[in-house]
Amino acid sequence: MGQNPLFLRYSFHFMRLVIQRVSECKVIVNQEIVGEISKGLLVLLGITHSDTTKEIDYCIKKLLALRIFEDLEGKMNLSVSDIKGEILVVSQFTLYGNTQKGNRPSFIQAAKPDIAIPLYEEFLKQLKKSTNLKVQSGIFGADMKVHLVNDGPVTIILDTNVT
């Protein structure tokens, strides 16, 4: 018997974060700043159909411990927690844009709002509970303008594969 096509389509995709080290960042919706940080991390968060709170726990632990800030010797040895930085989280379904066929991206791997919104909100809730750092966010589904100064530049992609 063949595999279920839905299983093949969704089983190998996991929560995706694009993490940028920033010296400053803000998110604007309708000409109003809704989230703003100084030195820290901009986190673009992509959620797919199979994601659960298990992926959230993994991502938060990794995010808070990721050593991408420079120490006194100029080596990337410090985490956002070590430097007492700030975090801005923005939902980003386009992280699941598939461009293998044609020139218009397919977003079929991105979770629909009924799955994505609760997980996005839970991610923010758990992140705030896990740290005493300033945590800001954009607005899920809004047309957001993200202004940032990428420091380095340093950009890390984190895909979960939690078993």
C-alpha cells in the first residue's frame, strides 16, 4: 500500500525560526509602532500543520541559549540571556513558501490560522514565562513593516525536528 499523500506532504516540515541579531528593531502596523527592541534578537516564526507545544519548548530553549553575541574577545560566545538583550517575535507564514514549481510561491505547508494563531500565542506566552528579558511581538496576520538593523550581519535558521 502507498503512503497517504497528506502524510507525505506535511510529515517532514517543522517549526521554523529565522533569528537575526539586531542592534535595534521595530514593527509598525497602520503607522503605529506595535513592538520595539534595542540590542537583541528579531525572531521570524513560521508554523506548519504538524507543530505542537513540543516544538515551542525546544525552540525557546534553543533561542535563549543560542550563543551568537560577541564576548570581550570578539568571539560569538554569549547568548541573548547572557547580554540581557531583548526579543521581538514576528509571525511569518512566508517562511514556508515553496518555489520549486513555477514562480509564484505555494504556502500550502504553512499552518492555517486556526492552528497557527494558538501556537504563536503560546510561543509568546512560554517565551515570556521562560525569561525576564523584554519580549515584544508583531500582530499575527497584520500587514507589518519591520525595520531592523541586522548586527553583523548575523542570521540563523532554526528548524525543529523534535522526536
